[in-house]
Amino acid sequence: MTPDEILEQLKQKFGDALSGTEVKGVEVRLTTAAVNGRPVCELLRDLGFEYLNCLSGADWTTHLEVVYNLSSLRHPHKAHLRVRVDRDHPVVRSVSDLWRAADWHERECFDLFGVQFDGHPDHRRILLPEDWVGYPLRKDYADERLVPYTDYGMEEKVAKTEAAKGAPKAAKAEPPKPLSKNNVTGEIPGTA
Amino acid sequence: MGAPRRRVRGAESDILMDTTNLPIPIGTTVMIEHAGETMEEMYVNMGPQHPSTHGVLRLLLKLDGEVITDCIPYIGYLHRCHEKIAENRTYPQVVPYTDRLDYLASMSMNFGYVLTVERLMGQQVPARAEHMRVILAELQRIASHLLWLGTFGLDLGNFTIFIYCFREREMILDLFEAVSGQRLNYSFYRIGGMAFDFPDGWLDNCRAFLEWFKPRIPEYDALVTDNILFQKRIQGIGVIDAKSAVDWGLSGPMLRASGLKWDLRRNDPYSIYDRFDFAIPVFDTCDVWARFLVRRQEMLESVKIIEQALDQLPSGEITAKMPKTIKPPAGQVYVRTESPRGELGFYLVSDGTPKPYRYKVRSPAFCNLSALPVMMKGCLVADSVAILGSIDIVLGEIDR
């Protein structure tokens, strides 16, 4: 089966529910809504994607996204599935029964993005303590201890170079004249 | 007792939530009747401060006498939200942070990251830099496996192998120090090439090391591989079959020890790995013993790759011509490489600015550790250390 055929099968079953479909080399890329996340995953699993490489979240400020990277050990195809999730009610069906590897990945996604995985067997935070408030990888996450990164002096430096580009080159400052070798007293010439 | 990292301090939150949910307090036993037999049930905490958890990992074991009936890993003690940090740094600034992911294989971590950014930019790398990358990454694989073998021996009470392995690892670290000036966190890979060329005489030193290293494997064999006590200790424990291994997303030596011939250097070649001739060691007993044999064999295969790369090493540039500010075009990519612990994946989303919009690390040890309960169930408490050791975890990479 070629990636194009895989995409064809997906399109046949889901039709307009899929968007952003494209085949990039051996990779099939597609985007779908949260309700279709699980059925698409089931079909992909049946089409031979038995290995879940990575499950990650992404915050696009207007909506959240759960990204599945799938592959197979038998053929070189890969799948890159993006599932759009509503930001206020971020719920998707869990796929941890399709791929057990999704178990911890989904917990991590919940921990850092706050996406709820419906049907997950052990829905707890994984990296942060259980009573942590907020989801750190969301773009609007605020914490009083979070110190913003500053490029110390970088902005001034950039501004200076930008200004220097336009302005004519300043005349080279003359180097200070060396003291005469005979001047053993250390007097500065011309001051006496 | 208590959880010092908690934000809300109070009488309630001083007790770990999961511990309060247990039917009996940790460390006490209760007799229960099950299918006509009397079982002695007990919960035991292993870690977070335990010498054989290789870092701060906590395992909650449910025991029936000496037999483990369940195991729940608790991770996150080293969490520093690496991914959030990376979102606030420019692309080249992230390289030093990747060192701290898997601090025992920093070269491999750098390799994976720079490869991902280059893939996103469509950037080619000069041939000499590619060869340097392969040589250093494979040396790193040997160093990492040596450290694993040493500490694994230590876990099992075989102290001698630890000393031998560290002797060889020290030589590799000296080679790395000569190249990069660092012994652990190298930050030596750059987007588009390498930081520096090899110093004078380094190639001869590297060859001398390989010649010296090859006869060391039989030496280890005499110490551990042929040691009947060592064999009996690790054979038949921590079994995970091929189907479950794929299901749980195991990778690297763990997958190859379950009988699957799968190596990303061969199956999804990146960099210039398709130019080298090397074997993929596979064993199908699916136990700790098989994982030991896979890693032992892999060290020799890495030597083969390094020798070929040294022979083919071309002269020329070590960095491609790169723009001053690295701004990959908007898009996203997932790139996987074979780190000493398995499939290291980087998922990178760019919005066209100098900073990554989203950056995620698929850590191999994270996935391998998630299958620990499967391997632990039914084993003896004394074997838990051997099984945990066989996964080759690095907490810096699991917790990120």
C-alpha cells in the first residue's frame, strides 16, 4: 500500500471531516476535529500503523491540538495526524487501548496542556505534582515565579548595529602617541 | 513524609495523595484470601532515593510475599519543563539544553536536535561534518553502553566489571575532551555543521583507542558473560514479548532484545548511516539476558562503524554557510534518531520566528520505562533491580 492509497482510504471513510491532507514523501499528513480523532486512529491502526512514535500537544491560542506520529515496523510509511481540540472543553477520546504507548504520553499531554483523555485508565498528572495549578505549556500560562528571559543588552546591540549600517563610518580615532623612550620620568609630554 | 515540591502546603497536602488512596499503609502487611489461598499483601516504596534507581525514581511495589503483583512508577522529580524553556530560546540556544536531557549521551542528543532543525530548514551539511557526527555519536554509544554495563554489574553485585568499564569510558571521555573541551555536556554539534574540527593527532588517538577496545570485550566476557552466576541471575526475568514491545512503544536495545530487527540507523536512515556496513544484533529470549547481549554486541558494531567512518573521512569544510539568524520556515516536523537508549524523537513546530513555537522530545527511556509494570509482574523483589537496570534509564531524559 502506498501513502496515496492510505490517504484515499481515509478520504473515502471520512470525506470532508479531514482537512490539510497531504502526502510528503512517505508521510501522510492530515488534520481533523476532536470527534473524529478516535475513529481516524482506529482506521490508521487497521491500516498497519502499529507503532505510536509520539503523542504531543500544541497550543495555537485559538484552539489546542493533539498530534499523533504513527509508523509501522513492516513498511516505511508514517502518519502525522493533528486533532483540533476546543480550548475551553479540551476533551478527546483516549487511544491508550489501541497503542499502550499512548498511556504515559496522554498523561503527559494532560499534565502540560490540560487535554482530557476520555477513557484513559489512569488519568493523573505524571511529571508535575498532583495538586499543581495550571498547565505550563499553554501559551497563556502565568506563574509568579516564572522569570521572563532577557537578552541582556542584546536589543541595544542590535539597534546599534542597525544604526551603524545606515550611518557613514565614523573616522577612526587616532591611537594615543606612545611615550618617548627617553621619557624616563613618566611625564606626559606637553603637560609640563 | 510529605512532598516538599508542593505549592500548597497544609496538613492534607503533606501526605502523598496516591498513598492515602492505598487500602493499607505502606510497609504493613495484611492477609487476604484469594482463590482458596492465603496471600500476604504489602506495599513497599522503592526510591526516590535508592542507589539502584539510577537517579530519583520512585516505584511503588505491591507484593505478595516475595512476588511483585503490581508496580507503579512515579516520575517527575527532575522535571524542569525543558520544552517550555526551549520555546523561549532561539534555535541555536537550545543545543546546550539538549545536553542535559540524556547526560550520558549528550552527543546523541545534540545530533538528534540539530538534525531536526536542519530537516525543517532543508539544510545540507558538509560531508566532513557528517562523518564527524557519526564518529562522535558512535563513540558516545560505546561510552553509554559501557556505563550501563558497569552500573548494571554494580546492581547485581558484580563490582569488578564496573571498574573495567569505567576505565574504557574514561578514554572515550578523554577523546571527547580533546575535541570539545568538555567531559559530559559537549554542545559540540551546531545547526549546519560542527563547532570545531578534530585537533591534530586526534584521529590516531581514536584509532589507537579502537584497537585497544576490541580485545576488551572478551575480557568482559570472562568476567560476566561466561559467568554462570551472572547468567542464572538474569535469564528468564523481565520478559516482554515482541507484540507487547511494539504496543508499548519500546525501542532501541529493548526492542531488539524482544526479537525484532529494528534499528533506525538501518530502517529509516538519517545522516550518512546508509553508507556503512554493520550488523543489527537481535536476540529473541525477550528477557534481561537478551538486553545484555544486544548491548554487548552493539559496542562491537559501533567500533565497525567508527572504523569505516575514519577511513572515509573526507577533508573540507565542517560548517555549511548559515544565515546569521536561524529562522526555519513555518512548518512542523518529527525526526527520529537512534540514541543509545532507543528512538529519540524531536517534534518541532516553527512559525517562522527565531524561536521554536513548540518543541517536544520523545524520550526513548520514557516509553521504555512505561512498560516496566508489564515486565515486573510476577517477578521476585530481588529481580526488580535487575529488570530496572536492564531498561537503561536516564532520569534527566525521562523527566525533562
